[in-house]
Amino acid sequence: MPHPTTLHPEPTGTSARGPAPSPKGMVRVPGGSFLMGSEDFYPEERPVRRVGVDGFWMDVHPVTVGAFRRFVKATGYVTVAERPLDPARYPGADPALLVPGALVFRMTSGPVPLDDYRRWWQYVPGADWRRPHGPGGAEGARDTHPVTQVAYEDALAYAAWAGRSLPTEAEWEYAARGGLQAAPYVWGNEREPRGRRMANIWYGDFPWRLDTPSGRPGTTAVGRYPGNGYGLHDMAGNVWEWTTDHYTALRPGAASCCGPASAQLDPAEGQFTQRTVKGGSHLCAASYCVRYRPAARQGESTDTSTSHLGFRCVLRPEPGCAQ
């Protein structure tokens, strides 16, 4: 498996005026090296290796619905989930079913086998970033929540409009660790330090019982949970986040939180391209998907939009500029 992009150590010099201030809504992540990956959880996180990363700025929290709405208003952009589907890409499919939409999570009425994602994921016509649960859904998109139902192409388009980029997997994981070396969680070694819930993840029995006041799964407003050592929020749970690295670690028949590997083909094996997503989401449960950790990773088809997948941006200094 090819290693994620390894960046060079950050230059140590700064100008006489000191480091440049962080752009609005971003925090500066200083360059350095770290131990990337984990030997303790899933095979795709191995091996642990030391990686160097240049300094950069990163969004304090995932891009919100409100920010994405401003982008769409300014550009007229139409997301992948809103576009007609090309029958040539889905041979054998009923043309009547090839309508714009996206994947939406549905709680089950009781315990179900955890090896069949189709029990809780449903393709919903009309689901998109404005209506992440579909037309007539219980909740519309809230401006302070992370935007979801955005495919990789959509995230790239927003980043270009904002004059920013999507992070590499190494940048994302380094930032998520917040200066902690080899800690399993963004905040340290314990899942719930002193009994405190530190992220929007699934507490209860997945996918049918949720131990929260509302009893219903979903995103929360950005920044609701504590930031990490760099002041970054929602680096664990809430929504998965796109990175630019290709993903090649899925094995035949392996299941992910969004479906089987056969539905998320590697570029060498099929027509869809996968990128690595990081951070886990509000659907990650200790009993099912312990991927609300900095080392956790999974592949996602670039044309996929789901109700638990979003993104955030980075800004890299131009070569030779003071940092």
C-alpha cells in the first residue's frame, strides 16, 4: 500500500515582524513530525511510521451549511447529488431509479446483524446538502451544522472558491492529534475522561438505540465539543472529512461504515475512484465502528454523498513566505 504523502519539515525562520496572523476562521498548525497510524485497531491503519509535515492553516471546524450556502449563492454551483445520473455509469440499472439523490442513514426498529449496511443506509431521491435527510425529512440543513451530502468534487469546488485546499491525509491526522504523540483519541488516552463525552458519536446500541436526550442521530452545531491542542474542533465524530489521498487498503468483501468494498472500487479495479476520509462521524459506535480517532481511516468513492460526510479546508503558505 502506498504511504500517504510525506511532507518536508517546516522551515524555522520567521520575518522580523513575526509569524503572519491566521486567516479568519482558521488556526495555524505548526510544522513538525509525528507517528502516523496505529497498530491497535484496524489493519488499514498500519504500519505506524514517522511522517514530516510543513506548517499550514486549517479551518477551526468543518465547513458549515451556512458557509456552503454562501458559496452556492455566489457561484450557482450544483452539487453531484443534485445532478442527473448517467445511465452509462450504472449498466443494468432501472432508468426510473436513476434520479438525483444521496445516501441517508435510517435507524432500525431493533437489533440487526452488523454485516449488512443496507439495513440502515438508504438511497433517497432528492436528498442533498439543503435537505440531507431527503424531502420531508425530520430536519433540514442547519446553518451552524457541518454541511453534508457533499461529494469529493463538491468539496474541491468550495475550496477553490475560498482560495484554499483540501488537506492531505498526513496533514489531517497531524492536525487532529493536536500535538499529542500516539494518543488513541484526539483529546488523549481515555474515551470519556472523567465521564465526559468529548465528541458527537453514537452512544448506545448501533443502529437502533441511541443514548441521547433526543434519541435521534444527526450532526451537532460545530464547536459544541472541546477543541484539541491546536484549537481545532470536531476532529473526532460529527462528520467524516474528505482528504486528497487515494485510498487503496480495502480488501475484497470488507465492510465500511458506508457500504461494502465492492461498492467503492479502487481505480485499478473499477470505474470509481476512492479518496481517504478521516475523523469518524456521529454514527461511529464503540460496538461497531471505532473510527472516531486520528489514526482511523476509510475509503469513500469520490461520487458518493452521505448524511455523515463533510470536509474542512487548509491554507498552505506560499514558498518563501514567513510563517
